[in-house]
Amino acid sequence: MIRLRAARDRRNAEPCLVANGIGSISALNLAQRTALAGALAGMVSFLTLHPLDTIKTVRQSSPRATSGILATAAFITRERGWRGLYAGAIPAALGAAPSSAIYFATYESTKAFLFGRCGGASDAVDGIRVPIHLTAAACGNLASSVLFVPKEVIKQRLQSGYASNAVAVVLKLKKERGLSALFHGFRASLLRNIPSNALKFVIYEEIKQVLRRTAAVKTGGAVSHGRELSGFEHWIAGAIAGMTASAVTTPMDVLKTRLATQHAHGSRSLVRLATTILREEGPVGLYVGFRSRVLLAALFSAVGLGSYELFRKKLMPPETAPRFVEKVAHNEGPK
């Protein structure tokens, strides 16, 4: 009894965090469930928004042939029919499932591990929250890029009319450049995806925290790590985060797209390619497709993160997940 009381007193003495004791989930179980939720969310978002992604890819790969979202859509349907807007949709969805599974499993597992190393603190704690989310997002990108990059190369080749199906793309690339061509743009993808996703997830997590704090202040309660936000709140948070991160990293996306879709004689150097674009097209060349990309990123993040949170909630009901509570500063201390 004395030991139990001492342990309880130590927990109550902590000024910020109090475990609510609802339950826990093993690291393996966490990885499996978040991987499945990520796979489902990846397929949903890619199948839903693939036409916009095709428009963005065509704009960036052939900037002189197209101008604007609607004009590009008209160009694609005129040249290839309405099916052209869905070129590469199946490979993209099938490729998005494993890459999204790896990303979210790595992100959530890394986040849980790092918070655990900080004494079991939750993401309600200021100071450690942003660095942990940045690190977790970077780890997720590094792990998932092995599948993400080849999937993107095949998808973008199909979208640009390089070949009629995924197998034909692989065979043609093998003949012209070798199988290593499937990983062209790998470095550009990392240089784009790591800062883009790190920024996106930090903003996303911070918006969620603001929403929790706002609700706590209004009710005079506490900020709960496990407090469920509504689907609409997840959509808004995802859209703002995706739009902001996309706007910042558009030049790297343009370079990555050019590397993935250019002909065999094209430059494989990021610096040389960027120099060529600046010389021939000016600075605006690095922002080709800006509006379509930002719109696409906002929608992808809203649908993708909203779907992920929905599937995650279904696969990880509140009673199975660890939850934490942060006392609001103006409230009385823990009792």
C-alpha cells in the first residue's frame, strides 16, 4: 500500500502530464494497425484525386504545351480521352498502399518510441513535440521512399503518355536506361519529401493541439492526447498543413517530376537541371503547376489524413491506446 501510494503521489506531483490509465498497445500491434490504416488511406486518396495529380504531372513535364488547370485537363482529354486523366491510377493506388503503410507505421512507431524515451510524455508537451514530429516524419519518408520513388516514376510515365501500362513502362525504361531508371529522382524525392512531409506533419499536429487546447479552455477542462477530433477538424488541419508544405517545396517537386519523366538524354544532375530551367524558363519555371500542386496537396492531405484518422480510429479504439492529459495552465494543479 505504501509503495502504491508513493507511486501515485509521484504521478500527481508531475505538473504537466498524468496518465489516465485507460490502456496500452504493444509496439508491434501499433505498427500493424497504423500500417493497415495508412495503406487504406493511401489507396482512398490516390483513387479519389488521381485526375488532379495527372494534371499536375502533365503541367510540370510539358509546361510549354499546357497552361492552367482547366486547359491542361482539356488538353489531356482531347489527346487521350477522359481515360487519360486516370492514366496510372491502378499502379498509383497499389503502390500507395505499401508505401503509405510503411510511412505511417514508421511515423507512429518512431513517435511513440521517442515520446517513451522522454519519460512517457505525450504530444501535449511543448518543447519536445515539434522535434519529435520532425524526426518521426523524416524517418517515415526514408523508409517509404524505397517503394514510393519507383511507384512515382511508373505513375508519372503513364500520366505523360510514355507507355500504355505499368509493365510496358518498366520494360521500356529497362531497355533505354536500365532498371536503375525506376529510381531516377530518388535524391530529389528525398530533398522534396523529407522537408515537405516533416513540415506538413508538424503543422498538422500543431493544429490538432491548438484545437484540443481551444476545446479545453472553453470547457475549463484538460488537453487530452486521446481527445477525439471530428472528421471535419482533421480535414481542415490536413488541408492547411498540406497546402503550406506544398507551397514551400514546389521547386523540388518540379525538379523531381522532370527527372522522372525526361527522355534518356536528359540531365540526371539536380543542379544542372535547375540551372537549365532557370536559363530557359526563368524562376517561374521552378513553379510550373504551382496552383494545381497546392490545390492537389490540400485535397490529398485533407482526404489522406482524414481517411487515415478514420481508419486508425476504427482499428485502434480508444480503450486500446495509451492516452495522456495535460492540465491547462490556469486550472488548479493535479489532485
